[in-house]
Amino acid sequence: MSKNVYLIAAADRKNGIGIKGKIPWDLKEDIQHFRKVTEKTENHAKINLVIMGRTTWESIPETFRPLPGRRNVVLTKNKDFKAEGAYVCHSLEEAFQKADDAIESVFIIGGAKVYAQAIKNSKMKGIYLTRINKEFKCDASFPNIPKSFKKITRLGGGDENGVPFEFLLYEK
């Protein structure tokens, strides 16, 4: 597979990303940013692939599953798990195999276990991180970003509902 592979996440000051399977903040701008980044392709004949864990899949309201305009892959150890409208895979390598010629880029969209595994993968080209400049109570965390991701580009930011944030892109 020679596709560009990225992680995309939102994390608070202490790298918290969720609590009890839910995102602890409600930022419409972050959701719009996520959608724009994961849907955008240079070649309009192609789409992107999103890979997520089962808990992340289940956290998406049914009316939005699968995420439209993208090929969805759900990672789970449960061999009997079904995800209507998505591929179900049992390893990251198996999920990467779903990135055929119709796919332009691959985005790992969560959760914590999937991020921890994927961030170490040699295929990883970059990390889109929405840094939430506040602390929230979380029980799931984003892994520390490896030092190999040296280049950091600020893509924007703002403040919504008293929650300051910035959109960052880390690249090797």
C-alpha cells in the first residue's frame, strides 16, 4: 500500500480524547475540520478511507454511520461483529488492505488503542491534531507524538463555547 496515512484526533492539554466512549467537548468547528480533512481529495474520482475502532464506530450516531463520502473500516477483535455499511477488519494491516486504487488517503480516526498502535506504524505520514487548550475529565488518551514528527504547521484555530483550540499538522 503506497497511500498517505494520517492520524486525525482532537486532544486536550493532557492528551485526553474521551470519556466513557464520548468526546467531552462539543466543538462544531472541529467536526467541520474533521469532515473537510477526511473527505478532501486532490483526485475527485477517488475517496478516502477512515479506520476506527469498534468503540469509535459505536460512538457515532447511527444516522451518520457509515461516515458519508469515505470508505469506513472498523477494527475489532470480535470475529462476529457486524458494522452495516463498513468493512470489519481484525488488524491494522488487514484494514490497510482496504485501500485499493479507489482510495487516495487513509485516516486513522480513533480511539485510543487504535491511535497507540497506528502512531508507531512506518506508513504514518502525518498527524492532524486539534489541540484543545483546556483540560477535561477523560478516561482515554492520545499517545505522545514521536519526535520523528518534527514539522508542525498551524492550520487555524479559534474559541468556541469558551473552549480555545488550534488545528495542527505534524509531519516527519
